[in-house]
Amino acid sequence: MLGQMMHRPLLISHLIERAAKYHGDTPIISRETDGSTTHLDWKPIHSNSKRLANTLVKS
């Protein structure tokens, strides 16, 4: 179809993949409801999301 601005669908998996590729070492700090914090980068989030997707496909 002509006139489309994007060359691929806007999916969360594509956003995480791009973040891991270009901002893999950027820290993400999350605060839990109990006050504790979790520190991650985009690279492990990307690998964890791929593992989760593969597990869901298998089941």
C-alpha cells in the first residue's frame, strides 16, 4: 500500500529490540511497591523478552 510511513509494524518487540541495539547499556531503574529498586539495562530485558516469547510459543 502506498503512503505508509513505516516499513514494519509498530510492535513492542521491535521497540525493545531497537532499544537493546542502540541503548543496550542505558540503565533502567524500577521502584517496587515495597520501596526496593531493580537495576537493569536494555540488553537483558531484550534477552528475557525473547526467552519469554519462545516459552509462550512452545506451550
